[in-house]
Amino acid sequence: MTINNNGGFNNFGSNATFHGPISVGSAGPAGEAGPAGQPGRAPSRAEVGVLTVLDQEIRAVAGVLRQMYDYRERRLPHGPQAYEAWLPDSGGRRVRVAAVQALRPGNEQAALAYRGLVEAYHPATVLLVGVAGGVGRRVRIGDVVIADQVIAYDARRETPDGALRRGVGQTVSADLGHRLNEFVRAVPADHLRTVNGPFRLHRGPIGSGNAVVTDANSEIRRWLHDFHEKVLAVETESAGVAESFHESLSRDGVRGWLAIRGISDTADVTKGYGYHSLAAGHAALVMAMLLPYLYFDPGS
């Protein structure tokens, strides 16, 4: 499989698992795409809602969606631009996708964006797609982490002896866990390739908080590894998405969330922006590969 410089995929090779055709540069059977940026028809339900934060993240996701069926853009009533498309799953059912960008980084903004996305599209699954700093021993720049647990590290009590953290871990729902199991069994994690070279796919816990980690000896990093020795990455939005899902579980029909994070740095003094586009493009590619596994029958 290859990925182009704009974050979109060019083709899927023998190592990829992807159900259904991709119609590049054309509308799918659902009809012609409306003019970019125009309100168009009112938003309908999407099986999958996608949240991004950084400009590089939404560009990468939109680049992938443009190569799916019936791509269109619209302005949502509460402000953000939405990017829509769909793919068939293995049974030919449409997995419709709607992606938006949060106003700013941070868990509070992610929670607000989550609620706006759910109100607009009523998705069964919410994906947070973007970049993160790698803290796992085997995680490298360009790799992609799918989080099956998010550990919130902000809550703490300040004492004369230092901060005592009161972290909370939230795991993905059973519904999403089963779908993720199917995906991981089917996808060769060590053989994913782009025009920029190979990358690996990892599954495991990540840390999330509003503090940005840029120190290899950070107390936050040490605490996270004490909390869970296999923590893979750190970022600043997943805890907000996980908490919003937890608080509204019985009300909005969302079956679960997943975070898909391309590794753009190693959360130390070398942290910068040089690999954001690379990492965001890899995360968007993995998102596209995962979509066919995320159809849920509305009546189930």
C-alpha cells in the first residue's frame, strides 16, 4: 500500500486488508458530490465520526476521504467544516464517515468537539485520529498506535513531598474491542508501507492530559509507566473523548471510541513539528483500513 504526500492513499497492495472498491476522484453511487464548503443537504447519520485537532491531521483525513465514495464538504450549524464520504464493508453496506476538526488542542476542547459531532451525525463509533508522542520502547516515529485504553494523568494532589497523581484509566467498549480484535488479526502489523517507507502498527494504552510532555525524564512519563508498564504514547485529547463517551453512554447511541495516533516525536527535548504530516498521514491510512470493520446494524 502507498500513501501520497497529501495524506491520501494511492493504492492498497497485497498486504492490506480493505473491503470494497475505491473510486478515486469521482462520486460514488450515492450521487454527485456537492460544491466544497457549501451547506448542501442537512447532515444525516454517519456510522463513524472522526475528530482531529491539528491542521495536518484534518488535511490527512480529508485527503483519504476524498478518495472514497461521494466525498463532500459542508459547514455545520455549530461552526466547524465537516468532511464526508463512505466506504462499503465486507457485506457491501455503507460505512459513512464524517470528520471535523476541534477548535483547539486539549481534553476540554476534545470533549466539546465530541458532543458537537455526536449531535450532528449520531455516529455509532467515534475515532480520534492524529498524532502523539511515543513513550513505548518499541514505538518509533511514523508508527501508528491504536489505543485500547486511555490513562488520564492530569488529576493530582499537590503535597510538600510532591504531586500525588490520581490517574483514571478507561478502556474501549466491548463492542469496539471485538471489532479491533478482528482488524488486528487481519492486518499485518509489521508490513505496512507508504511511499516514505514501512511503519508498524501497535495496540495498547496511551496517556492523555493537558500537559505536553517534552522531557524523557518527565515525572508524568515515570508515573504512566508505573500505572501501566506497556503505555505506548502520550497526547492531549483522548481523555476528553473517553470521558464524554462515559458520561453519555446511555443517551446518545455511540457504541464506542478509539484513538488512532501516528507517532510524530518521542516526547522529549527533540519534540518538534517536522514529522506531524508523516505521522498524521499514517494515522489516516490506518483509519481508512479500519472503517470497513465499523458498521453496526442500527437495530442491534
